[in-house]
Amino acid sequence: MVRELADDGIDVAVACRVLGVSRSGFYEWKDRPVSAREQENEMLLRYIEKIHADPRKKTYGSPGYTLS
């Protein structure tokens, strides 16, 4: 939320104070590398989007029935 407020032009110090978080904690979180779980989620999302975009995969139910 602090990052979103900062992106909207709100001073980070003000956003942290209002939300009750420390600036040092915010910057530590912001600079943290992406976790293995987040990387896996991103990979799965790209895979799902690829499958969804494949016109041959738009089938449902028994073979031969396609969604239009």
C-alpha cells in the first residue's frame, strides 16, 4: 500500500506514518529479492495464459465439443 501511495505522489514518510509501518521496514521489503513462491506463481500465470490463448485448447467436456 505504501508503494501504491508513493506511486500516486504521496510522500513515503507520510504514507508509512499513516499506515503505521516504519520507513526502514518498507525499504527493506521493497528491496527484497523476489521469493521462490512469487517466481513460481509468475511462471504458472504465464503458462495458464499461454494455454488459454491456444485456440486448440478451447474445448470443454467430451471431445468434439468446442466453445465458441
